[in-house]
Amino acid sequence: MKRLRVGVIYGGRSGEHEVSLASAAAVFANLDRDRYEPVPIRIEKDGRWSLADRPPAALAAAEVIEHARLEAARPVRASREVHLLPRPSEETMVAIDRKEGDASKAVLTGLGLDMVFPVLHGPYGEDGTIQGLLELANVPYVGCGVLASAVGMDKAVMKVLFAARGLRVSESITVTGAQWATSRDAIARQAADTLGFPLFVKPANLGSSVGISKAHDAGELGPAIDLAAGFDRKIVIEKAVPDAREIEVAVLGNDEPEASVAGEIIPSREFYDYEAKYLDEGSRSIIPADLDPDIAADVRRQAIEAFRAIDGAGMARVDFLLPRGTREIFVNEVNTIPGFTTISMFSKLWEASGVPYPVLLDRLIALGIARHTEKQQLKTSVL
């Protein structure tokens, strides 16, 4: 059987660049070489695409982050630059070999891919931008499409769709950086009066808890909004769910999605911020979560509803907040390209549900191909 050539795209112009490298390392390590020929396609922080000399190898995000800090001051070594062709073609990408910096001596080489596996977290990768390019190129890819990816990145729009689906979300207000710059006092008063403290302040379009703060009082609110505004033009100010347990469920499928068992995150800090996720060793997970069977079943049902609310496909991880001592369930967010290392919650939840990591990769690739094949039956012309 012919091996599928799978372009694994990782890195990206995002604050989650290092996390993506760790996720991609796990994908490369576990793709069955008898079935797939993986091609490492790295996006640098400045947006350049290149064919990497070798795929990333570090499986721990903390290791990747530390390595990135050490390498930050060193110049990036030149490699084969690649460009995705934004049209259907047997040559999915074009590689450019530059000779001695002379553009006139550059050699172009076509590269065909059977499938693309985006392992990108955050803006310019998880938000529908890469997915839009792949749609133009008419190449199959793993995961959610343009709409679901864009909505899954935007916490403000996501809440609107969840509420329309009948799912409970925490109260919030959304402001832009421009509004905050001109109306700081009015926005601070509105947040305090309508939501009360404590509050979570988040960039609307980012993941891995980058730029998120917990404001316990008015004195902490302004700096928290300033921090979030440094990462996105839109900021979500959200009422904290009191004494909340953090529950996560993984979803897999297209039209008939399945939910994994539920897991619980026990953060090493007050909340599950970037350091608690990737740098501290004190955070831990409990799989399956210790939940009443009825609540566990309802959380899994709501995970599928949240997935359908954004028109999800392929995969997602749905995060919930459950106030202790109650039976309330709040949907926090959907991650359309969740952390993908072998010790990330998405893969661990499916492992506990009977789907080991290499099989999970097989299923995701099959789901991407199935969705692409279905779309090829659609008409693109009325003539």
C-alpha cells in the first residue's frame, strides 16, 4: 500500500510557538512509518515557512521553552523555504533553494502532499487562517474547518454560540483595546458593578492561558486588562466561577462525534495558567475524574453539544468549570487543536477511553480524508 505523504505543520507566529514544537514532536514520534511519510514543515516566529532539516524531538513543553530561551539570541540558520500553492494542484507546495543569497539563482522544486496535519496552537494556525489556505489548495487536513477554527479561537463569539445552544457560560463583557485606551475608568466600573470580583481577564484570541490574569479587586483589574490587550485587540472580562473544578473532555469525529471519559486538572497554582501547564511540576490530572455518574454523563453530552455548536470536525478538547458542592456545569471553552503531546490531556483522555496515541493519529487522518472526500462531491459551478 502506498504510504501517505503527510505534511506536519508546526511552530507558527504565536505565543504558543514552543508548545506547538512539543506537540509536533509527539506526532512525528508516533506516526506509523509503514503507512505514512511525514514531512516536517516549520513556521518560524517571523512567519517564514521552511522544510526543516529534522523534525522536533523534545516531547516536554518545558524543555522546548528552555531551549528556545537559550537560542533566542542566536541567528536562525537558513533552510529550504516553502510556499503553499493556493489552488488545487498535484504540487501542493513549492520549495525554494536559494544559492548564495542570489535570487536569480534560486531553484524551485514542487512538493506533493496527500494530507496536512496542522499542529499549530494559537493565532495564525488554530484560528482558521491555515485552514483557509488548505481549503484554497484543496488538500485534505486534520481537524476543524475554517469556521469552527475561527470560532474556537475567539472566546467572545464562542460564548454567544454556546448560549444559543442552551449551554451555560459564565457572565462576561467584551471590550476592545481601543475602547480600553479611551474609557478605562468606565470599563473598570462596568466590570466591577455588573460582574463583581474576582474576575478573569483574557485575550479573546489566544490559548495555553497566555495573557490571562485573575483580578481579585479593582487594583488588579487595570494591569490585567493591560496585559491581555498586549496579546489581542479584543479582551474578555469574565466572572470567576467560585471554587471551580477544572474538568476536560476530548471529542473525536465528524458528523457523529464521540466523547472521551472526563478528566480533572489539579493546578499547582491558583488557576491553570501558562506556568502551571508547562513549567511547574506540581500540576496533575485525574483520569477519569471523580464525578457523580450522572454529572459525568452530562459533561460528556455537553462536550458533544459544544463541539456541534461551533460546527466542529475531527477533534477538540472541551473545558468545563464545576463549582464544588453543586451540580452546576459551565462550559469554559473549546480548543480545536489542543495540546498534542503523549502526556497532554487530549491524548491521555483518549488513552483512558481505549484509543492509544498511534491509533488516535490514524483516526484523525482518516477523519480528515473522509471530510475532504465528502466535500469533493459538492458543485463549484452552476454551469
